[in-house]
Amino acid sequence: MLGLYLLGKRPDEEFVRRYCEAMALGACGRMNSWDERLWRIGLRSPRSMKLIDSGLAMHSPFSPVRQRLLLMLAILEASPANSDQFLPKKYGKLDFIKLAGVVFRMTLAAVLGWLVVAFLRFRYSRCCTTSL
């Protein structure tokens, strides 16, 4: 799911193995019950992960959920097989319009993500007694 969210395609098993090895070494912080709830919601689909990620980027940028995402991003980015996804590209004059659309969608995702995380935090804090 993480590769699908980050690259738009499923990563090779090698990258999944590297991610699992890094996680086994304790590369990311421990998740509390709130983080685990967000993680499960995010793993449902790339769209839900996008909302959770963008919301946490504003609410809690160093959360264990984002650390896991950034770990997979680093693994994928360091691979020559995926380098085309991360290297700069040349754009034409009309691509500015596409860029404006991308910026609009990212801003919308950030605002919606912030609202989703705020709502989930409010709802979770009302039904659970564990600290966030």
C-alpha cells in the first residue's frame, strides 16, 4: 500500500523486504493506539493514506505514521529502478497549467487531511481514555 501511495504502483518485493528489515531494527518510533488507528485507516487505500499523511504533516509532522511513510519513501527514492520518479523533469510552457492543478489538489488534500485528522482526534479522544 505504501508504494502504491508514494509511486502509484506496487513496489518490488525487494523494497518491501528492505522496509520490513528496517522496521525490525526499530527505524521508526513506537505507535500508540491513536497512531495505530490512523495507520489502519491509511492502509485502506492510497486516498485515505494521502489524507492521513497530509493531515499529520500539519498536526504532527514527526508522528510514527509519517516516519513509516518517509522510511518507505527513502527506500524507494534510493533505488535506481525508481529514480525516474524522483529526478527533476523538463517541463514545457503549458505544463504550468498542470502544475497549478497539482498545487490545487495538494492544497485541497492538505486541508481535507487536516480536517479528517482533527475530526478523528476529537472523536477518538471522546471514546478512549488513553493519552494521545
